[in-house]
Amino acid sequence: MPIAGLVLSNVDDDTFGTLAGRQPPAMGWPMSEDQLRAEIERLRAENESLKSQRVSRATLKVSDKGGVSVYGLGRFPVTLYKEQWGKLLDMADDIRAFIKEHEAELKTREKPES
């Protein structure tokens, strides 16, 4: 059965559950094309919801070496020791003034589409 360019004729009932690391939905197998489309839409909506939650806030953790790590600002965490964070936080007004003064030279990171 072709769906969005996929051919599912060689897929047995157990394959989807095995690939996803979970059991197939309770609605049973094989699923109709309408059921598969509905499941794909549900998963897309769930994926978008999870992406928006992840991007929207940063989290703090204590690193293995005892530093403070901030996750969620970019691809990698920003990790500094407590005295380094203290110095950086004390400079907050200076950093804001510097950014304002050099606004034309600085780039803004665009949010990725995917």
C-alpha cells in the first residue's frame, strides 16, 4: 500500500512496533491508509509540540567536574565554574551595553526550520 512514497506491502505486523521500540497502537494491524495518515499527523503534531518545549527554555545542571552548565542556548552547553559565573553575572550591565553599542556588527542566530 503506497503512502507518501512508501510501499508497505513487505512490512509485517510486528515491524512497526520493533522499529519504534514499542508495541503497535491498540487499534490493531494492519492499519488502513486513513489510520496511517491520522497516526502520521498525530506524530507530527507531537513532534512539533516537543520541539517547541525544548527550544523555549534553558536548563541548569551541575557538570561532572562541578561546574554550572546551561543547556538550551545552542548545540552544546555553556559550562563555567561558580566564580566564573559570578564574574560574568557581575558584568551583566557591561555586556548589555556592549551588545547595544555593537548592534550593527552582531548577528542574530536564526531558529532552525527542522
